[in-house]
Amino acid sequence: MIVAGRGKRWSAKLLVADSAGGLRNLPRVALESLFEPGDLVVANDAATLPASLMGIHCVSGDAIEIRLAAWERVGDPTRFTALAFRGGDHRTPTEERMAASLARDDRLALGPLVAVVEHCLASRLYKLRFLGDRTNILAGLARHARPIQYAHVPELLALCDVWTKIAADPIALEPPSAGFALSWRVQASWRERGIGFATLTHAAGVSSTGDPALDARLPFDEPFCIGKRTAAAIAQTKACQRRVVAVGTTVVRALESAADENGGVRAGEGVARGRIGRKTPLRVVDALLTGVHQPGDSHFELLHAFADDAALQSIAATLCASGYRSHEFGDSLLIERRGLG
Amino acid sequence: MLTDGDLKGLRVALTGGTSGLGLALVRLLTARGARVAFVARSAPAVEQIARETGAYGIVGDVGRKEDIYPVALQVTANLGGLDALINNASSLGPTPLALLADTECEELEQALRVNVLGPFRLTKALLGALAASVRSGRGAAVINVSSDAAVNPYAGWGAYGASKAALRHLTDIWAAEAKADGICFLSLDPGDMDTPLHALAIPASDPKTLKRPREAAAEIVRALLAHVPGATRRTEGP
């Protein structure tokens, strides 16, 4: 394991921000003793597809990197919306990467895979179709593609670094990273204490395009699926006036997209559209376990749905002063929504 | 009683699917309607068996750490989830079989990589998918193919026996730990079978005295069905 904190017993931290504005610094292992019997923790069990492919733009002969940004139809690996970068690699921050200029019908040689440009959607954003059948495309992705890499993680990330312990169906294009906090031990402790655990599957897409205009459109529409048992568990939790804790912002987006009038959620497939922010009423989620993000990025902005500006400023100041590590493989924040009794 | 299509919807992954017991399992499971993904090292053999049976063939070596997650990815993406994992691929260690004192360290390491670390790694990588199957009410099981050499200290079977003993103990501990998660772990000893592996180990044995792999495969499927609640009512859907 090459990412700080994965593989070795490292002391991740957890900041707990309660609805009254109180802040507590805890070791993240304390997660297993949080929450009350009857509460329900809901996590995203999507595994992560390796979504970065290095290759050649056949017309120009230029080296390119393709990053799969969204599914055309979730689970069908033949078509994706994808970003195209010229040369270089992830060690250059995404916003400093040059866009690759591709034209319709251009071919891309991506290791054992060949892709064709079907549409140009925007600067650096294209619809691609992989040639070949589904099983061969999956084999090609498994062998040749890497997980999307991050400039702040210099070592190459492998699939084992980006799959959470609960990773199941590989439909996320970047990891639902809040789930890194969920060990089997934590789940066992919750079970013993009468705290429920349920999952949904949400195809988290790219977190950054490197283009300010495109970044303003993030997150792209993301498909999700909520099983009947998860919907029933949420209904029961609400009926007992207990709390629903979302693990990760993808879970907030999915649950609030699927919310019905009674504070429950509709089971089945859906698409999460738009951003959650200060004007979004939270109808289902009472608390959020998430990674540590900086004010300004879309994950942090989502926290405005949970707490007011003063509370968020105080949280940001504490995260900074206490040396919390940000980004996908860092520390964690548990935030309760304001007005929670 | 075997009936065509009675395992419709069951999603099974197995390793070592192009010869011996693994091949018999791929044939039996697909004939009974299960969705099967199998792993083996030889691309031509994988292609051939995939074509013959309709199962998803995955080229990979469970003894190679780098292959594990790419294999797991293809398993779950092709099957859309996973109800059962059968860790069947095995290495004999040195062939012809050797006394421990004549066994090279690398040969023991190879047996441990394929027979212990491989199943451990692949199970870990797929445990999330198996737990998801349990949460959706389908149940989940991991079957690790064992041997009487895991229990009895047969002279000449040191690398194989020690690695299978480790796998057996690993299975028992995992069974205890994963019980509350609803994932069933089983060690199954298929007995002495007429397989290429057995012929490598004991070239002089008479195939007529050995069990047919398809009999052993049928026993394993029976055990699987007995331990995965809901396996036989899958046609009703998740």
C-alpha cells in the first residue's frame, strides 16, 4: 500500500461537528462508538473503475490521457463521456494540463483498447465509444487503465488503493472516499450496538476537469441505485425518529434526489442532478461523514446544506489549526445538520 | 437432483477454471443456468472454455498480487455482483513431488502464493461484493478447495500440504469472523480425482480408481446450495 494511512494502522483523525455548534477532535477509530441504537448508517458500495487511460491520438500521433468522466449508460463500458489531456501525467495538477484537441471519428489507441470520438461536447470533453465487446473492453480496462490519479499523491495509485472495504459493483469513476473510514471492525461494532448499516450504489464521477467552465458544471449527473431493503431501513429509522447518517457526499446526493414527501426515499434507479448547497433542504440525511475539504471546492460547499456560515468557518478553522489532512485519503469530518434535536 | 436452469441468476466466480475440478464446475454451473466467471492463466484455454460454456473467461494468475484487483474488477463487472467465490486454483509445489528437505524455498513460496495468499487476496477484494449480496437478501459463500493433505502429513507433499493446511485454517477463522456478516466460508475436500494436477503428483496412479471431477463438482454445488440461503429461489429475482 502506497497511500498514507492505507495498509498500516495509522491514526486518522475525526472532527465531530454537532448540530449545536460543538466540535470534538477524536481518533477516527472512535467511529465505532459513535451513534445510537436505531440510527442507520448509509454508505456507497460502488467500487471504482480504473478510469485513466494513457495512449495515442492516432491522427496526430500525440500522447494523450483519457479520463472517463461519466457513463453513457451505467455499467455499459462501451460508451463514456470523457476528458482528453495532451501529454504529461497526473503529477501536473489537472488545471494546468493542456486539453487534447480531438475531432469526431478520430481514433485513440489506448493500450489494448481502441476508442472512437463520437461527439465533441466542449473543450476537452468528448463522447467516446470503445470498439469490441463488453467483456474484452472490461479486460482491457482492467489490464491497461489506472485509477484516476491525483497531483497531491505522487505515487501511482493502484485499484487496491481506491477500492473501499465495502466496494462491490465497479461503477464509480473516482472513489467514494468517505468509505475508506469503514473497516469491517467498525461495521461489526455498529452491528453489536444496534446501529443499522445499509448501502446504495452511486456512480461517482470525476471531481475535477481542469477547465473552470466545466468545473462549474460539476458534479455531472450521476446515476444511482437504492435497493428496497435500504429504502425500508430508512423508512423504519425515520418512523422511530432515529438518525440517518450518510457516508460521503454521493450518498447525500442520492438520498436527497430520491426523497419522497414523507422523509423516506424511493427504491430503484435514479439520477442525481445539480449541486447540493445552502438552499437545499435536507429531507432524509441527518448527519454526514465525509473527507476533509477546503472551503471553495464543491464538497465543502455541500456542507452549507448542513450548517450555517459561522459554524462552517469554525469547522474550517479547527480543521486547519489541528492539522487535519484533506483530500481523498485524509482525515474525516462528521457533521450533523443544524436543527437536529 | 440436477435440473437445467435451476441455478438461474446465481453469480459464481471460480479460479482455475480450465482444467480438472474447476473446468467440471464451470461446465456444471453454466449447464444449470448460473452466471459464471472463471479465472485461469492461459489465454487460449480461457477463450476456448468461455466459448464452449458461455461463462465469462478472465485471464489472470491468482499467484500474482498485481492480478488480483484486475480479476476482481472483471468478476463483478461481468456478473453484476457476486454470490459465491470458489477458490479452486492450486499449485502442487515441486513436481515431481519432493521431500521437504529437497524442496527449494521458491517452490514452497510458489505453493503458498497460489494456495494461500491468492485466495486470501481475492476473497478480500471480493468481500465487499459478497457482503452486498447478503444485504440484498441473496446470501453469499466462499468455498476454498481443500485436500486430505491439509490434515494428514503425507511424506512428499510438504509444500502442498502445508499450504492447504494454512488455507484450511484461514477458512475456519474467516468463517468465524464473517458469520455475523452472513458470509459463509467452507473448506471442501473433493477427494482424489482424475485430474491433470493428480497426474502430475502421482503419474503412476490408475485413473479408473479415481473420482471423476464432475462428481466432485456436483458435491461442491450441493454444498454451495445448502449454505447460500436463497440460492434455489433465485428465479424469483433479488
